[in-house]
Amino acid sequence: MEQIKAYLDQIATISNEDWAFFTSKLQRREIPKKDIFLKVNEIENHISFIETGVVRLFIPKDNPEKEITFGFSFNNQFISAYDSFLTQQPSAYQLQALTKTTLLSITYNDLQEVYAKTQIGNFIGRLTAERLFLIKSKREQNLLNLTAEERYLKLFKERPELLKVIPLKYISSYIGITAQALSRIRKRL
């Protein structure tokens, strides 16, 4: 709970009453390594804060080599199939724990209650959504404006921990190239 408190304290000052109400709605979930905890066509009912672990967002394919990885989340970040969560419509992608992962989760209905009953809920919700949007926007701009090599170098510079815990096949998919192309880039560098 201290990690999520520290994260939220960076955004806003939360009264003791609001904090107590919010934390009463959180549930701790332990996700085993490699477990897919949200599948395609399921409705996302949680937004979660990662206490420990790494989560991959991906579009599955019949051939696992063709899966499209489009996001990762780490300790002290929020994770959700956020579009499904907001619309309460089935997800078009999956969430998978790449390591043993501990989440603090709140359900859609409980979050709506936090928004309605606390002074700070809507403000924190908006700022968290804005941060998620900025991450998504930056990734899209990188895909459109940088070469594959530049995307790899940027990822290596900004997130060196990725290369330690995430298989290269997922990293290559994330930066939009084949595993073979990533291997060539790595040899060249």
C-alpha cells in the first residue's frame, strides 16, 4: 500500500478519509509468472497498480510467433485494458504477467464509487488517465518517426531493465520488427 500511496502523493494531497475509503476498495492479487489474467473478449473489470512484476499487453495470433506486443508495465505503474475498462466492452487484447506479479486492484464499480464519494477521486483519475495517454502517444510517435534501430536504442536507454526481464521476441514485436531484424541490429551495435 505504501507504493501506491507514494505514487498518488506525487499527483495530489489525499485526505486521510479519502485514502481510507480508497484503500478499503483495493484488493491484492498475486498473478503467477506467464499467467494471462485478461483474455481477448473478456471485459476488463479492474484497474491495477503493480507493486511488483512485469505485465505485457499483446494481441494474440494463432501462431504465437506472430503475436503483437504493444506495451509493458512495471512496478509502480498502473495496468489495465483501459479501453475495455472505460467502455465495459470486451477487450481486443490480453494482459500477461511476465514475472510473478503482485497487483493492487480496484473494480470498475468500486472506482465509480470512489469518484462519487471522495473529494480527490476524479482528480486522481483524470491525471492517471492523462499519464496513460501520454505513454501511448509517445509510443505511437516513436513508431511513426524513428527507425527500428532508433526505437531499440531509445528503449535500451530509457528502459534498460526491459532487456533483463523481457524475452527479445517480445521486445522485437514491441518496437515493430521481427526477432531476426532485432538480432541484426544488436549485432551491428
